[in-house]
Amino acid sequence: MKKKWSSKYKGYTRADQRKIGSIPAFDENNYYTKIYDELKDLCKFIEKEKSVKLTRALKNYILIRLINTSESQLQTITTDLIDGFGLKPADVLRKNELTISLHELGTFRQSDTTNGKIVTQSFQFANIRSLSEIFSSINGLKFFPWLEDLLKLPVQTPFEEILLIRNEVVHRLHDVEWSSTELEKKIGIIQFYTNIFYIVSWINLDTNPKHKQKLESQTKKINRSLDEFRKIAKKHQFKNRY
């Protein structure tokens, strides 16, 4: 009797050569801090600027640049997590097939085309639902509820609000109405949470007992013991993980 192949996942996703090639190396991650600082400096410049036209243009630029920077950083983060912990692409994508154009096979045979890059290019990092999907799949739990429980702070709503305003500016040609001070605070929110996404995911995935002391030092930064961290994560885990 012929054995039938089966999978717990359905559907497929497409690998895009252009997207894979645009994902920065994780070594560039420190560069993002410099960009965030430059954007904050621009906000301070706006405070002294009297030209309404120039101020409006700069605010729009800052918001668009902010989200582009966050997108790029999140791509490097998810790629590093997937490759660093050897996560299976099917478990993160929740799909059982990946289609590749025959004209792009050369790209996928290159040594720097990793599982992390292939998975990451399938997600939109300026979309809160897509962000929730990839970080939930990486961590095997409901990501935003977990993070809000862990930090005792709102995360999804303020993050999504900034993404939605950016979409209004880009697609509907609206202008940023926040003051320069408010805009600077938004930069801080995006920078803080983008970094936190990586830190908490790494701690959650790293179960090596030898790393306990190092991980404990990280959880203390968010006023949690490692045991508390693990208990909160367990509470939000999917019932049937992978």
C-alpha cells in the first residue's frame, strides 16, 4: 500500500528574489540606533523652524523614514532568530509549500540565502497583523498579549496607531499632525518596542541551562525574574505548538 504524504499546514507562499536580496545582514543592526537618533535630532530642529511648509514636509519624512527603518530592523531580527535557533520554515510560515521561479534558482542556491531570509521575505513588517503572525509563530505563543502581560504596558495599540498614520501619509497624502515633541516620542516608542521584540523572543527561545545567568540579567531589565518570564510565556503558549 502506497503511503500518503500529509501535512498539518495548508496553502503555499512565494519566494521573492528581490525581497530576499533587500534584507540587511544582522551585523548592520547597530546602525539603526544612529538613524533613530538622527530622526530625533530632526524633531528638535523642527521645534525652532518657522516655515510651516518645511516643518510639514520634514514631519512626513521623519515618519516614513521611521517606519522604513523599523521594517528593515525587524527583518534582520526575525532572520537572526529563525537562523540562530534553527526554526523550521513551515512552522513559522504555517504553510506547506514554497514556490520559486525557475529564473531565480541561482539566488536561492547562494550561501547567504538562509531559511530566515526566505521566511522573512514573506511578511509585511509595516502591518500589525503580519507582525503578530511572524512573532507569534517564532515564539509559539500569542505574541502581543504575552508582551503586554510581560511588560504591563500597552504595545499593540500604540504601535499600530503609528503604522496607520504612516499609511495615511504614504497612500492618502495626509500630513503628520503630531507636534515635534509628540513625533519624537513616537520614534522612542518604535525604537523601544522593535528592540524589545528581539530581546524577549531570544530569551523565550533560548532554553540552554548554561545561559541561565545571562538570561536572568536580561529579564531583570524588565523587572522580571527568569522564572516569572517563563511562567508568563507558558500562559500564552499555543495549545498545539508545532
